[in-house]
Amino acid sequence: MLKSLENIFETNTIEVDDLGERIPLHSNTSLEQGIFLQKIFDAIKPKKSIEIGFAYGISTMFILEKHRESGSPEKAHMVIEPDGSWGNAAIHNIQKEGLIEYLEVRKDVSDKVLPQLYHENYRIQYAYVDTLKQFDVVMQDFYFINKMLDVGGVIILDDCGGGYPGIQRVARFINSLPHYKVLEGHNKLKDTRKKKAAESLLSLIVKLIPFTKRIYPTINFATDKELNLDYYCIAFQKTGPDQREWNWDKSF
């Protein structure tokens, strides 16, 4: 693991300049999730990747380390981040680790950058989405990432389940697509007794009500656990081209 990352997780702080000044961390990728990102990278061996959301650049360093190990080309990893409030910590540590040649930063919102990349025929094999928690924003990101993602590639969603139902709805939609599958999840949600009881009761009620699917055709009553989506971070793999008919639809 990179020395900068070791220091970050040992001290729960991050270096921000050449003078060695450090500031406390918050809202950062965990060590365990960084290792998960690298595990998925090793499974796919991408040449090009995209990350939406930069912040302190911790997840970015995990990914860039793997690009260097793989001998990837320059600017193999693109980060899309319009928010400059996080300061220079990310770039500082990436430069310090000698990884800057593998990085390209687009300082703009994803709904401007991704359509442009798509129309430029940009191709990727790995995408990590850790951005706003709104359903429509993440859904739009997925829409264009799907068009650029090669078969066999992965898209990883952070902040699934838990307190961000908007992202979980996107996860459920991706899971409903015939050309995607759950490759692996990280940080499994913990079931409480109350939650288990409520889910069991709901499942029983749904099964007892006749014509449930006809009455609610747009709702999938299967639980996240039943769909293998009860994780905070989920990697989905694209298993084939999108060959859906014009009128395809499925509840999620």
C-alpha cells in the first residue's frame, strides 16, 4: 500500500502541502473499501477508468496505484469533480506518490462531461461512482457510463443501502437489466431484529394478496437481501451488449 495511504489511515489525517501540514479526515473512503476497489480492479484489469467524485483523493490513490502496477497508459484514470472546496490535498498526495501521470481531472459536473465523452467515443472498463446521493443524478451518470463501458467491465456504486435510498434505487435498476449482474458487494448491511420481522411480514402479506403484480406492475417487492443488494458498496459487471427491445421494462 502507498506510504501516503498508510499515514492517512494510521493518523486519520491527510497531508495538504509540501510543509507537511495535516488536517483531520471526514467523509473519506475507508481502508477496507479501498482494498475492495483494488480487488475489483485486479479482477477486471482495466486500461481506462472513470471516477465521479474526488474529495481527498483517497479512493483515487487506490485506483492509481493499480494503474501503475498494470503499466497503464498516461491519463488512464479520469476523475470528474466540480467542487473545489476540498482543497489541494488530493493532487498533493498523488504527486507525492508519483502517480500524477495516470490522472486526468475534469473540473465540471458529470452531466456535462459524460455526454461529451460518450460523443467522443471514449471507452472505459471500470467506473467508480461516489457523488451526489440523488436518484436522478446517479441514474444519469449510469446512463452514460453504460454506453461507454465495455462488455466485461464494471461500475461500482458507493453509498448503496443504508441512508441513501436514491442510490439504492439505481442499484436495483441496474440489477434488473439483462446485461448486468452483481459481481461482488462490500460491507454487508446488518439486519436488526425489527427489520427482519418487518421484511418477513411484508413478504407474507405480498404473497397473500392476489394479483399484486397486476395492481403494482412497477414495483418489485423483493427485498434488497433477496436481490443480493444488501451492501454499502456494490460492483456490477456488464455481461453483454444492451440488446433490449424498444418496449422493454421491468420493475425494480
